[in-house]
Amino acid sequence: MRADPVMSAGLPVQLRLRQVNGRDVALASSAVELPPGKHELLVDCRVEESGSVRRFAVEAELEAGGRYRLVANATARNCEAVELIGD
């Protein structure tokens, strides 16, 4: 699973995976490997233009061998939602 810098609504948006199942993820990490099954993710979403940061809890059901990424739905002012999608 990865959380890459992305563009949403034409704006630079940064997603940072903060925790997985209550355990902190290193700030330098842009990807993590997780076993199949249910996981609780805590994700920060920052819109560069406004400096707005919102935190989202995302529940994920991962399949063995699956590749996933976090995607933001954002406006010029803030992040509206974060979801996990399969690649």
C-alpha cells in the first residue's frame, strides 16, 4: 500500500499514512507491506495551497498479493475524503 503525493482538483495534495492498526508508521515511509485481512488506517491529508490538514480513519479489507494506494478527494480549501483503491 502506498500514499504518494497526488494532484486532486488540480491542486497538490499530500497524503501521509500515520498509523496502521493503532501502530505509528515512520514519517519517512511512503509505502508499507501489510498481511491480508482487515486493517484500520489513520491518514493525514494536506492541501498545499491552503495548508489545511485533515485526518481520516479508513477501514480496509486487503487481499493476498493485492496492491493498493490511498487517494484524496480535495478542493482548493481542504480534503473532503480519503479512500483506498486497488491498483
